[in-house]
Amino acid sequence: MASRQVKQTGKNDDDITALCGDWGRASKQQAIQDIEGGTHNYWVQVPGTDKVDVVVMPADANRGKYLRTDPDKTPSNNLDNLPDC
């Protein structure tokens, strides 16, 4: 399993559409497959924060599966707050 640091994200309204880093770009669908299949894990660490994993959240009545970081006290490492890719 390769470990991939996420430094940027693609966004569309309130949805993360891609994860990006020095390793390249993964669409939302590819990242979900990677995480669920154990191919890659994705994580975020901005200066001054701890490393947080990107996780797949289950589908609900309003939308399908989606990506987010493990909650912590630092909003700067949230996927929505990373620069666009």
C-alpha cells in the first residue's frame, strides 16, 4: 500500500472531486476505490498540524459516498480548505 500526502483538492460545491499531491491526481471515485481496496491511503498534514487520514464516508439519503479527513481541532487540514488542484 502506498501512502499519499494530499496537498490540494478538486471541489464542486460541497463535494471533493479529486485529491492531488506530488504523486499526481486521483478522482474521487479512484480515491474511494483505493482506500476501500487497500491500494493506497491518503492523508493531509499542513505545517503546524498532526497528520490526519482521508476516510470514505458511507452514502446517505442525500448523496453517495464521499471523502473527508478525520475530524480534529484544526480546520486548515480539512479537504475543503486545501488549495485547488
